[in-house]
Amino acid sequence: MTEKVEVRVHGVAGARAETILDHPVVVRVAGDRRAGFYRIRPGLEGRKDVPGITVEAYRWGDLTGGAPLLKLLTLLLLPFMLSNVAVWMRPAGPSRHGVLTAMCRLLAGTLTAAYALSMVSVAMDLVGYQCAARAYCTSDRPLLSWLGSLPHGVRIVLLAVLPFLAIRLIWWIGSRRARNMGDIHQPVTDGRAADGLSDPLFWDDDHLAGRLRWIHFAIATAIIDAGLVAGTMSPSPDNAALLLLGACGLLLLSCTALLIWGRLHHPATRRLVRALRLASIALTVLTLSYALVPRVAPLPHGNMPGIDGATAALATSQGLLLLGLAALTVRYRRRTRTETPPILLGMGTPALAAAAVIVAAAYSATFVYRAADLLDRGAIPNPVRAPLPGAPPLAPPAADWWAATAAVVGLLIAAAAMASSLLLTRRRRRRDAERIVRRDFPEVPPEARSRLVTVELAIARSQATEVFGPTLVALLLISSVGLGTIVLDLIGTGPTQLAAELSNDKSQAARIAAYLTDAGIYLIGAVVVGLVVFSVTVYRNPDKRGTLAALWDLGTFWPRTIHPFAPPSYGKRAVPELARRVTALTRRTGVVISGHSHGSVLAAAAVLRLPPEALGRVALLTHGCPLQRLYARVCPAYLGEHVLRDLGDRLDWRWRNLWRDTDSVGGPVFPAYHRADDPAGAVDIRIRDPRDLVPEPDDTVPPPIEGHQPYHNQKAFRDALRELAAQLG
């Protein structure tokens, strides 16, 4: 009789094939070095844990790998990744082609515009418009002094190359990582968008990301071209300048219309995107030609014309979009009811979108202020700093002043929200842990009392995953701080000016506000630098690498349907590849797919993709599974209860899920189904952890607390595997 096959899928942060198979000698039987299927080398199998079952490991962890420099550069894409994930957290019910998706795409467009505008602020405004025109700023600086001798228009044109290169950099990072993942055949799009994970087109994001990429490139081009015109026009703008600025605005409106229209899969969109690409190239040629025409150079008193207004308008649009997303999400949440309460009160989409805006603002403010600090010879620019004779401080946009001030308030609110969440739920979590421990260990020997406390703490800590709902409040408060400054941004009023106007002692109030602004600048700069240092440290430490990799893997699972510069989805290859391999194996024998942690999500997505003729020979075994605890509560539209029920029906309920109370990630898949006539009630199998509080007869120490460790070495796993294999006939 042909042996059945267990296809074992690991979780996030990767694992070696030898570790997955518990054997030092393995051989790849399918796939490649980035993602492959491995078995123990023939002749070395030895005694099998479950007779009649051959174990095969699917190792996909290298899909998210790459060179260290490329991984570090990928941190630039963090705001784009957050905006891309936000739409997948929408409530169940409304079509994904609706207003909410359009608003998410518009918000993603503002992130690209903010990135381009920060590059324009540094290269064209701070360096070309302000610093190069002041002798004190360029003296004793060979890299800058030659710019002062160039005509004004030529100088701005040369420095405009840097923002274009910056856009090309984030384009290259995403494309390079996509090539590192390899490729797998995908269905050709038929002009429609996918509806769910079972749709064959769900993971096919090539056409959509390609078209979005050119739309976002046109947005960045319009921002840079407008900066070229504003930085080189005469103090009294001529008709040519006004026409070019109007053309830049028209290009932005065209991009906005395409993002709102949303039918980016439609074949007609290809012609529209091609026209948009040609228009952006033509507009760039015209603005470069205009900037190179000699004219009266402007007097650089303050910022480049229009950059304050553009920064404030961008903050305004982001604030309005966040409010709109919050309102729509509340409306959709009222239409749907789920038995399991959602994480973040079902407001994951606006919360993550707000996080994307906050991270992007931190990046921009840090970059602009650090550049201004360097050009100003080490003194952070602010209106109350005593300037050198003939050396007025460089002036970043007022919106960045507010971003720096809000950083202090925002970080304090976020920290207070997380701390209060843990403190306020501590007693309840300890009470629940005591109840679980009393049920598992009704009789505790005196020598095991300390061990009992350790187990209670482990269970209480594992429940902290569900108690960070107030973090949503923190994010909304941070966003409110930004919204409250929109009007002030529009009139160009910074924190120091506002403090001076509201206080009787104008100089003292302005000085205090300046100190707070400086603290905010240093704080957000330290956070950004700390993120980079943490990433490098974790990457160089194999024992800690999983912490960062796990978070990043969770964020890059979904296709790029919102922001084209987000890191590419490894699910695009992993899910179809796993489904194809399982389908091929079912032609010869039965297959049990066993997934640990995030591997269970990949396994479930692969099952939803299997053809009907393969489903009858497939069973599913999950352990440490976050499908219900995280994904169904965070992404209810795509992995909600209705999808999990559909998954069980497809398999004729050949599905077992192992979970522990000490696991901070995994949990039961159907905790609310306990009726005897409901097949979902037989899916979940709880495992007591630890096995005992005292050492076993043949051991010297008590059994360890397993937590989120893989389950395949435990007896319950082997029993469930044997049961599922028997159901396959």
C-alpha cells in the first residue's frame, strides 16, 4: 500500500529543513533553494514516528531573505507596507472594490507624495534654494561651495535629480526583493479583481502592482516638477510658470481619479496608465526646460515658495482620509456581527493606516531636520535660536515642526496605553490562569508550589495578545494631534509662534516651545535610528533574528493591491506552490498538511486553492495556529469565521487543531462551537502544558513549558496525525 505523506509547513522567521524533519541528512525533492520541499535521504529514514506516513517539509523562509544591505534598505518601505496591510483588515461584508479600498489607495498615494516632498524639501529647498544662496552655509564646504557659483536654475535642476533617484531607489528595492523570491506560474487576469483566498486570481498582483507603480511614479513626478517650477520662477510668476503648475495639479488629479476609479485590473486601464506615463515624462521635460531658462533669481528669505502650503495640504488630505476611513469602518462594523470580538474593536484598517502616516511623518521629519541641522552647522533650526550675524537659520516646513512636537505627545500616549492595558487586565489574566491551573493540576505537591506560580505567570502572559485594544485609542489620539495642527499648518504657524501668541511672556513661552520642539526632533530621530540599529543587531544575532523576521513576515503575507512600493508578498509564491505540490501528491496517495504557527495560515490558504478532485484526499493538521486568535479577528473579510467554516466543509471536516493555554500566538479555531451535532466542535484539541509540575520518573527536572514551540514531537500530534491519515482511507 502506498504510504501517505505529511507535508510539514514551518512558521515565520524560517527554519532549517533538518530542524523541521528532525534529521541531519535531507534532500530536496521539489522547488528550489528559496522555497523547496525536503525529505530525509532514502535509506536513512530509520523508525518512523507514525508508521505508514512519509514526512515532507516545505521550507519557505528564504523567500523573505536577501542581502543584509537590501534588508536594511527595506526598512524604508515600512510605511508603505503598513498602508498595504490596512485594507486587508477591513470588516467583513462590503465589496473590496468599494469606497474604503479607494480611500486606502488615496492614502497610499499621499505617502508616496510625502516621500517625494521630503526629498524636495532637503535637496531643492534646504540645499539648493536656501543654503547654496548663503555664503555662511557653503563656506569651507567643498561639496556645497561649487553650487553657489552656478546659476540658480541650473543649481535647482541638478539637485532635482536626487528626488528622482530616491523614487527610483524604493522602486528598485521592491523589484529586487520580488526577483529574489523567484516566480511561479499565475493565472492570467481576466479584467476582474479577486474576491477571496479561494479565487485563483487572489495572489496575482503583478498587473495591479505594475499599474499602481506608474501611477505613484506620476504622483512623485508631479511633486518634483512643481518644486522645479516653484524654485526657479521669478518673484512675480509668469504665465509659463502658472501653466506648468496647473499641469502638475492636473497630473495629480488624473492620478487621484485613477485611484478612485479602482478598476485597475480592467484592460482599458493599461492604456490610461500608458498615457499617464507619457504625460509625466513630457511634463518633466517641459519643467526642466523652463527651469534652465535664465531669469531673475528669487531672494531666498525662508522656504521655497509653496512648500509650506504643499506640506500642510498633504497633512490635511491625510487627516481627512483617516477620518473617512474611521467613519466607513464604523459603518461597516455595525452591519456585521461576529461571535468572536475583533481585535482593536474592528478598527484595524484606520488604526494601521494611522500608523503608516505616523511612521512616514517620523521618517520625513527626521530626514528634513537632520539635514537642516547639518547644513546649519549643528544647531537645530528654530525661531528663537540666536542666529549668527548674517546667518538666519534654515527654515524647514512648519508642518515638520508640528510633527516633531506631536512625536513627544504621541509616544507618551502610546506607551501609557500599552502599560495601562497590561496593568488593568493583570488581575483578570491572573485569575483566569489560576482557574486553568486548578483544572489541570487539582492536586499539587508542596515541592511544586513555585513551579505552579511559574505556570500561572506563563498562561497570564500568553493572554496579553488580546489586551492591546487601548493602543487603538493611542493611535487615534496621535492622529488627532496631527489633525489639530492642520489649520495652523495652512497658515504657516509653528509651535513657537503659537506659544508666543497664547502667552503673556512671549519670549519665555516661545523658548519653552522651542525646547519641546527640539526634544521632539531628537526623539523621533532616536526612534528611527534605534529602529535601524535594532534591525542590524537582531539580524546579526541568530537567536534573536526571529523577533524581527516574524513581524516582517506577517506584514508581507498579503498581495500588493494598495501601495506598489510595499515589500512584495511571499504568499504569491508560497501558497500556489504548496497547493500545486499537494495536488500532485494526491494523484498517488493521501496527504496531511500540517502547519505550525503562520505555516497553518499558508496551509489553510493552500487548501482553499486546491481543485475539487484533490480535496477528497487531503486532511489538515494545525498547531500553534493563529487563524482564529489573530487572523479571523484582524482580517475578518478574508479569514473570518465564514471562511474557516468553508475550509472545514471543503475537507469534510478532516481537520484537527492542537493548542496550549501557554501559547501566546496559537489558540482554538472554533472556540464558540460546542454542540454535539456540529463537526466544528471536534476540530480543536487542547494540550495541557506543561505535562506535569514535577519531574517524570525517568527525568531529573520538571517537563518544560512548551508555549509556542512546534508540536510535532508530542504524542497528541502523532495521535491526531494517525487519525487523519486513517480518515483518508
